[in-house]
Amino acid sequence: MTKTFNITPVLDHVGGALSLAVMAGLTLAGAAAYASGHDKPSAPIVQLPPVVVTVKRAEPIAQLPAVIVVAKRSASDISA
């Protein structure tokens, strides 16, 4: 009887270890950027001029009158 090699658990452990390494690296990179970014002056805020948008009013849509349909049952009972 031969036993097949299942690579799924190995890939799961490798993927978990790589995920932890990436998260730790991003945390350290963020901390380094935060620590070195306080010496720089902030950029000036640019105020854009106001924008006026004019729109032509749409023509009113013609509304049709309501339609009421009344149906009555026939007096005779039809059975098949």
C-alpha cells in the first residue's frame, strides 16, 4: 500500500509564517515612517476657487390619467 504525499498542511504553515513576516515588516515600516516624518513641515493647503454649475430645467413629463379596470364574475359556474 502506498501513501500519497499531501502538501496542503505544509503550504498552510508556510503561508501562515509568510503572513506573519509581512505583517511584522509592514508594522516596522509604518513605525519608521512615523518616527522620521515629524521633522518635515506640513504642505500648504491649496484653496480651489468655487465652481458654479448651472443646469437647464427639464421639461415636465406628461402624466397619463389613472385607469381603473373592474371585472365581474360570470353568473354561471363552469366546471371541467
